[in-house]
Amino acid sequence: MENYGGVFPCSSSASSAPQLSLNVLDSNAYSEFQAADKSHGFLGLTANDMGLPNSEVNLMNDACRGQSFASTVTTDQTDREMKSSSSGKKKGEKKIRKPRFAFETRSQVDILDDGYRWRKYGQKAVKNNRFPRSYYRCTHQGCGVKKQVQRLSKDEAVVVTTYEGMHSHPIEKSTDNFEHILNQMQIYTAF
DNA sequence: CGATTTTGACCGGCGC
DNA sequence: GCGCCGGTCAAAATCG
């Protein structure tokens, strides 16, 4: 927890992949989330549409092909320190606002395998959405990275994956070249 | 048998 | 102060 901040997941290989098809810059920006008037966790979304080529991004087994990623840098204000039990963190040290990054993906499956191992720890129904939202946490010890997967009610074909925190350990699985893509995504979103 | 999912309860924040 | 709401916990169930 709170172990982000410039800590890159120094993966063995793919240290400096120069040209990746992940163009997180450019394209039109459209806000898809902030449709409701309620206080959303997303503020000022900037979805960039980058048409990924039909690479062998074989995630689970069917996964998505020809999907369109939309990165979203979110300057959230999520800073809560509740935690009744578990590791007693220092109190009132610094309100760290964990950066969250939302990725909009066009896929048929909810679970996009990004190479890390996740354990589901919750699921809640979302308002204005008949699809539930799933909460996952990285099973790596000391890695408090969380992510939540949600499906747009408007477009059931679109899956929004919101990452919270930064991995500080290498990826477990060698998910083909998707590892490179994931690395790039983290680098770009390391802001 | 260990790891993970499921699911309702619980908790803190915020709006009224 | 109360109730809603989003997020998390934890015990039981399920999976491999």
C-alpha cells in the first residue's frame, strides 16, 4: 500500500521498448463516464482512442481482438485510511491520493488478463447500471494494487477496468507481447 | 488441501 | 443526526 510513486515494475526484459502501438496521446477525447450528476470517482476524463492492431493479444483464450483502448488519467481524490485490522499503517502521516487509471476496453469478457494475479474481494451493484462492478486486488504480498472492472450499461460491449496503484514487482506470467503493452501503459500513466 | 470466489454485513464519508 | 452510497471484510462455498 502506498508503495507507488515512481516505482516502476522493473521487468526483466522490455526495459525500454521504443515504439509501441500504444499511443496514449492524440485522438479525440470524450467523456463517457461522467454521465451522471452524482459525485463520480472520475474527474475530467480524457479518453484517448487508440486503435490497437490485431496483434496476438490472446488474453484468456477468447479475449478481445481489434479492441480499442481508451486510457483515462484520473486525478482522483481517494484518500481514506480506514483499515480496522490488517497491517496498522502509520496514522495521519500523509493523505496520499492514489492515482487511478481507467482503461476502457471493448471486449466480450470482463476479466482482462494483464499478467498479474488478482483475487476478487468484492462485488457491488452500480447505480444506473444493471451490471455489477467487481473489485480485485493483486495477490502479490506487499502489493496493494487494486482494480475494479465494470461494464457500461449503455454499451455492454465496453468494459472499464480501473487500476489503482502501481505494481512494484515483475509480472508473473509471460503474456506474450501483452506484457510489453502493459509496461508501456504503466510508463505512460506513471504521471 | 490450499487458493480463490461468493455474498451479505459492515464501515466511513457525504448530502440533506 | 440520519440515511444513502461506494468500498471492504470475512465466513462459507467452490474450484483445481
